[in-house]
Amino acid sequence: MNAMRELQFDGLVGPTHNYAGLSPGNIASVAHHGEASNPRAAARQGLAKMRFVRDLGVPQAVLPPHDRPSLRALRRLGFRGTDEAVLAAAATTDGGLMLRLCASASAMWTANAATVAPSPDTADRRVHITPANLQSMFHRSIEVPTTTRVLKTVFADRTRFVVHDALPGGGQLADEGAANHLRLETSLGAAHVFAWGRAGWATAPGPRVHPARQVREASTAIARLHALDPDRCVFAQQDPAGIDAGAFHTDVLAVGNGRFLMLHDRAFARVEGAIEECRRILGDELFVIRASDAELPVGSAVAAYPFNSQVLTLPARSTPPARDAEVEAPSPERAPDPFGDEVMAIVAPEDALEDAPSHAFLDRVLASGGPVRAVHYLDVRQSMHNGGGPACLRLRVLLTAEEEHAIAARVVLDDALLAELETWVQRHYRDRLQPADLADPALMREGLQALDELTQMLRLGSVYDFQRTRTDDPP
């Protein structure tokens, strides 16, 4: 593990970032339906978080937004004519629903982009990546072709990476990606926790109010595709009451990193059983912090997203100086730090600072004697209003130095690329967007021009439908 680094692949917010309320079960998304959004502020907040994580010493990468509105999807829905005619017709059909569905900037939440297994865990010792099919929500399901092309471009070296196609089938194999997957690790090796909300064919108790998105059979298929050791996989059902409270993905109520697991009692239907299965694989090194409903009401957890935080392992140079001294030269009165170099920080949304139960819980995590030594609160409100916190915005990819070097595109952030992206956002993004603006042909043209520039900046080639049609590639 010391020879590897985890890269945070954040999704860059797209120019059509808006509040269309498209996700039943996502309470924040529904609550902010119809409000004006600020795509420029949203993208800048995302970039500020990326810069902050990188400044902590954690490698940070970026994935591009998708081309929206998706003219290809609208044409497949029967809208014909010029691009402008397609937009106009879609805007006046079903109250503009089809246009809103095809204009969503939801690809920004890259925790749903794919599930990843690092090379030490797989039978062929390659990194395995499976894009999520996102079959539970139409506006997300149309992301799959572009996401797959981007991932196959970034991870093009087939000697080191396997980028599978998304799982086939419809709702019976619905897969939501890493938002329902945790990887934990101790000196005994790694464990993969696959959370699921419903069974595709068998009967299992489910939520009564909101839809369960992840299917158990999809999770087991991903584990097979990634050639993981079945004895090191845990398949845990999401608590139906947690889903009904608004935890549409597991990362709303649980997060894990290394030997650290932080979760709410409503994360899993059998939370104690899930923890015991993890301990069976990982041993007593696993450090678990649980929140009960009494300490942290599930409504607060869903509203403020303390569990939808990034838990990051810091490099040695980021360890607080006093703690470094203790590790290097423990005093006779004090035992060595049991977590050694595995010192962590939490990046949480500001909403968790302002919500008293969430703030108190994270303070308890900090005082618990575990590996977490700092909690940082950042403003990601533009994303939070659509139900996406810091953890939603990133896909975690653990790589060796050789694998990291094999990344084909210019997506790993350095000072120069960050500056270019910040200038690019300032030049191309609007600072106010109403739902009615999605029918504006000028917005569409602005977005296509911006993304054309971005693919050149990131050296991605022709990954968008409009580029591939222009170059006579098959869409």
C-alpha cells in the first residue's frame, strides 16, 4: 500500500448545471427544483475543492463534463430537424421534461461514473474499471457512452488497465458505480464492500417511499468482472429505512478509507453483521465509528452530508509536526501512534459544519483516537443543492507509480492545468441559469465550443458525440 497513491478523479461541473429535480429519492434535488443555478460558481467551487485536496498532498485529477443538452439522445427520442429545431420542440413537449432530462450536468458526480478495483486486489494484477450503467435514472443512463470513451482514453494501456463495458440489461442489473462501493484495507489485505438496495430477481424487503437503485446481482457481477477474491467481498443490503430517509446511495451514510470506516446505523439493513464481515476479513485493525439516530438523526445526516465526505490518507509531510515527533520518538509515558503513517483528513461540506448534530459527530470522530487528525469544511453548495457532496464529486483510483505514469491524457492536476481550467471556466460559463435557458441555442453553442477547447487542453481527442460526428467517426 505504501508504494501506491490514490488519485481523486473529480468531475468538472458542466455549463448546463441546473436544478431540474430529476432524481426521486434525492431530497435536496427535489427540494431545489426550479431554482436558478450558477454554473460558473459551481465549477469554481469544484475546482477550489480539487486545489485544496491537491494542496493537502493528495494527487488530484479531473474528468470532463458531458456535452449537454444531448442532441443525440433527443433525436433518439424522436425530435427532428436542425439542432435549434430539436431544442425548441423538446422545450414544448411534456412541459420540457425531455429537454431537462437530456440537459442534466449530472456527470459531475463521478462517484457514479464507475467501480474500480486496484491491481493488488485482482487476479490478473491489472486495474479493473467498469462504467456504471445507471439504469435507474434516464438522465444518468445516457452518460454511459461518453463516460466509457473518456475512461478508455485516460486508461488506455491495456497491459495495466481493463476498462470493461457497462453491465448489460435494464433495471434488473442497475449499477450505480462507486457510490455503492467501499474498499477497506489493513495489514491483512483489502475488503470490498458492495452495497445494494434491491434484488433483481429474488424477493427482498425494500423501501416504501423512494426507489432503491443498486441491484444485488449487478454488484456480484462487478465483483466477478474485476476478478476479486469472493472471500474478500461483502455484499450488504442498504437499510430500506435509510433509503426512504433520502440515502439513495450508500455514500450518503457511509464512507471508508484504509482501516477506517465511518457509518450511520441506517447505512445497512444489518449494520452489525456488515461490520463483523469486514472484521472477519480485515481483523481488529479496522477502526469503526458509528452514529446512531439518537446522536445524529438520519434526517440531519441526509441534509448535511457528513458521511458524504472525502476521507483522505495524507502523505507523511502533511502529518501535523507534533504527531510526527511522537511517531518518530515516542516518549516512555506514551505508546507509539497505532496508525503510524496512515494519518487521515476529512473534507466535509460546510453544511455539516452548520448542522449541530453533524458537526458534533465529526468532532467526536476527530477526538476518537483514530486515524483522522483534521476535518476541513468546504463550500460545495451548488452541488449540494442537487444532492451531491464532496464524495459524490470524485472517483477514487488507487495506482502504482508505473500505473499513474501510464495515464494517457493530461488529467492529473498541476498548477498550470488548474490555472488553465479556472480561466476556461471564467471565460465560458454563465453565472445564472434558469430552467427555461436550457432551450437557448446560444447556451448549446457556448457549451460545445467550451468542450471542444477542453478536450484539446486535456488531450482527450474526440470523446464527444458532436466531435465524432464531425470527424465521421461512428457516434
